[in-house]
Amino acid sequence: MKNLISLLTLFVFFSCGNRAAETTNEAAYDMAPAAVTEEVKTSSDGFSGGDVSGAKEEPEDKTKADLTATSQKLIKTGFLTIEVENYKESRKKIKDLVIKSGGYLGNESETNETYRISNELTIRIPAKAFDQMMEGLMAEGIKTDSKRIEVQDVGEEYADLTARIEAKKAVEKRYLEILNKANKISDILEVEEKLRVIGEETEAAQGRVKYLESQVSYSTIHLSFYKTLDANYTPPSGPGFFSRIWEGLARGWENALSFMVGVAYFWPFWLVVVLVYYWFRKRHIWPFRKKQSSKIPNS
């Protein structure tokens, strides 16, 4: 009996010991994630120096900044038609106004007609003086027949070309590095061909950029001014004498061609006529020949 009680006591003791060990292990396991989390947090704080937001800051998006008013590239073109009181004086004043504003005169076309004298000028003017120049030209005329202003924004094309040029230069630099390391002649020739193509494309893009910069920095005004010499003169509505003669000759030639084409359409009829004519001649029954033969006297 005493042996049985001793065995039960030992069994209960070992059972309690195992449960305590399991409880201790579970507590240690539950505390481990907290310790790891705390360690990671401490390491993160030590790395960032307490400024976590600075480490997560993303690069600034410059898309909106590129579309601001300062990045706009505007090409202005003006079209103006005015009537002036004195043609020679107005032309001199217009030229002086253009030079004073820092511009220059381009193409010029002067026309002298029976009832008026007119001139068409192409003016290139700095963009900042465009509006002032348009007002000055309108003030020079006694009447404004027409006025039109066109504005074209090439900022997007300009930015695209600039980015392409930078990218091509970067590619060209890499190809030059490859060329310096190349040993085979075939590799050298292939890289040189790539460099040639990239160089041509870069030069074309740079030329386009320079053209856009020129058009943006200098605006264009197409000016047409005139002086009416005879206000009561009415220009003829129809063509002149020689024009009508030339038109008559042209129409006569066209009618002649049309007639010949019409005759060609009836070629079967003309063929029958020719065949009938030769048949009568061979049969000696042509009426005209009989009359002539009857008039010949007998010898």
C-alpha cells in the first residue's frame, strides 16, 4: 500500500513539473515577437536619426513645374491690313518704328495699280514688343481693314526635343566608352555606325530647337498697307482685251480638237464612203466622168 501511494505521489510531481515547463516556454515564445519588434524599431530609429519621414520622402514630380507659365514657348504671328494717307511717309515711319523696336524688315512686295499703290511687308520683331508694334502700325493707318493674331504654344515640343537630345547624348557617351574598349574591327565599325546615326539625329533635333527658339524670341507680322489714288475708280470686273483674245484662241483650238475627235468617231461611215467611191470608179459609172467624156469632140 505504501509503495502504491509513493508511485502516485511521484507521478503527480512529474506531471506538475512538465506543465510548468510548458507554461514557461509559451511565455518566452509570446515575448519573442515583441522583442524583435522593439529591436527593429530601435534599429530604424538609429538609422534615420529620429526622422522617419525624411527616409520615406519620394522625389519631387517636376511635371507640374514644367507646365508653368515660365516654361511656355509662344510663337506669335500677326496679320494686319491698313490704309494710309501718304504712302512714302508711312513706309518711312513704319521702317523707323521697326528699327527702333529692335526688329528688321523681311520680304517686301510693292504693287502699283491704276487706282492705288500697295505694299506687303514681313516684319520680324522681338516677342516682347509685339503688342506695341501692332498698336503702332494700326495708329499709322487711317483705316484698319483687317487684323488677326495667331498664337502657337510649342512648349511641349521644345521640352520633348530637349529631353531627346539629352538622352541621345547619354547614349553617345556610352557608345564612346564601348568604342574605347572594342578590339575587333567589326565591333569598331558597328559602334561607329551607331554613333553616326545618333549624331545625325542629335543635330536634327538641335536644329529644330534653334528654329523654335528663333520663332519664340522673334514674332512675325505680315503687314499690308496701301494708298488709294482714285477713290472713284472702279476696276473692271471682267478680263481685259488681250486676255479675251487669248481666251478666244484657246477656246477655238479646243473646239477644233473636239471637231476632229467627233469626226474620228464616225470612221466606219467614212470607210464606207471611200469604198463606194472606188467601186463606182472601177465600174466606170461615175456620173462626173461621163459628163466630161461626152464633152470631148470627136477627131
